[in-house]
Amino acid sequence: WLDKTAADYAEQLAAKEPNRILVIDGVRTLDAATLLSEAKVLARGFVKRGFKPGDVVSMMLPNWHESTVVALAAGLAGVVLHPVVTAYREAEIAFMLGDCDSRMIFVPEAFRGYDFATMMKTVCSQVDRPPEVVVVRGERGEFTDYAKMFQEDVAGAHLTKVDPDSVKILIYTSGTTGRAKGVIHTHNSSLAVCVQVNRHWRINGDDRFFIPSPVGHIGGSMYAFDMPVLV
């Protein structure tokens, strides 16, 4: 039990080794300082919108570097991250967003030939309180452009200390035998898994992880979001 958050470790790492590479995808590489800097802008954007600790932010993204920024931003702001696999469609998404009362969802404009932005039009019409939709790697006029969120004025939006015992992540079961069920982990409980993995896999600072598991799953999210800053 570390009694810290992944954001705490990201802050420490950025101060100690700002140029350490943490994330590599096909289009971009992020070092510790850049990842933290971009995540803080998004986190302050959450605060500017009035998001409170415990509010839910959903993320239906592939294994792109943007997902690591969104995840860290959620941890910095104390909002609950709700990762979703990209295989789901209108029925699953509408249920989950309504069930957890999500305030915002990040989606790709398109991925693997499927138009996620158009899907979100339908989903938003089915949810009593539709979330703000943020489109990543693309633009849709009626939705928020991810890239433009970094141009917003977030002055005066302050980030406060996040309780490690507060809820960090909410992931739904597949719902094969009924309605999907939301499973929660705190910052402490999710990092406790990383501590065990680190101990038994004997990871060191020079190792690299190839992450084929989707970040919408607990495994992929843990390896992509927590392990790099922790170990």
C-alpha cells in the first residue's frame, strides 16, 4: 500500500528525470516532463469545467499516446477514469455513460474503418445527461477538438491533493450474462497490483513494455498508465 497516486510518481519522475522516455506510439514519443505538462493542462480543463473529485471521465481510445495523457490528467484532477474498449457500440456505451453519469468522453474520430464521432451522436440522443464528447485525431464541429483543449485558458484552475484511497478507475465487465457491472479500484488498490508485478517480474528502469492489450482493459491500462511512472 503506497498511499500515493500515479500522479504523485509522475510528478517525482518529471522533476528527477524530465527527459526519460515513458510513452512511444507510431506517431509520437512522450518524455516524463511532456506527459506531465500536457496532462496538467487537461486536468485544469476538467477543473475549469466544474468537474469535482469523484466525477467520471470516460475514454474510448485505442493504445495511442493521447490515452496516457487523459489517464494522468484524470489522476491529477481526482476524477474517476472510465476506460472503454473500442469494440463496443451504441448499446453498451449508452448504458455505461448513463449508469456512471459520465461528464465527458474521449473518442477517436475514426478507428479501424469505424466512425466513432457519428456513433456518439446517436449515443448522446439516448442518454438523459449526455457527456461532452471530445474527438481525438480529427475534428467534428458539434464536438470538442482534443487538440484545441490545449489552447483553452485554464488560468485559475487549481489542482488539489488527491486522496490515494479515493476511486481512481471504473471498468465495466463484459456483461455476457446480464447488464455490465462497474468495478472500481482506488489509487492504492490499483498501484498495489503494480508493486506485486514489479516485485515478481523483476522490472528495472531500462525495461520496455510492448502493450498489445487494449487500454480499455484493466491489464492494458495498468501497464500503459501506471507502470511507466511507478517503476
